[in-house]
Amino acid sequence: QVQLVESGGGLVQPGGSLRLSCAASGSIFRIYAMGWYRQAPGKQRELVAEILNGGSTNYADSAKGRFTISRDSAKNMVYLKMNGLKPEDTAVYYCNTNPPKRPWGQGTQVTVSS
């Protein structure tokens, strides 16, 4: 069973940056598109960025111009670089296939606050 482990979250001031990492225990990247999702308190989980098998990317409107998703298939890693963070980006961030086909990991908390 593929396991997904997210890391790299933390507390950052508005305007700051973070780079999230997702490690997968199996080689799922060659098969599925991968996505970064987030869930803020009291809200549904939402997709913020995806990277397709060919390498093309798509972003939620809230992430466009600020977030960059990338992938290292040889290392079974997916990354999310987040710049210009805003308080409304505060959430637990998860990675999974898109659409989600694997058990969710524990996520990584991102808190944007001064």
C-alpha cells in the first residue's frame, strides 16, 4: 500500500515562503497525476495544484502566480513551493493522486500569521 508523507510546513509571516515535500513509498508518479490539497478549519479539502504525467501543471485561482508544484519521479517526491503566503493559506496541506486514490497522509500544517 502506497504511503504518502508530507513535510515542510510551519509558521511563517505574511509574505513569506515555504517549500512542502511529499514522499511516496511506491512509484505512483508515473501512473497518476499528483496534487497538493489543503484543508482549513471548518472547510472542505480543496485541490490547490496538480502536476500531470507529462509535467504540465494546473493551479487553483488562489494559488496562481504564488505556488509552484514540481515532481522528482526518480525520488518519488512531489514538492510545493509557496511564495507570498497569506493568512488565508493557513491550512493542513496534503498530497495525493488527482483524483485521490490513496489513503491520506497526516498532512503538514502551514500557519501564516504575524
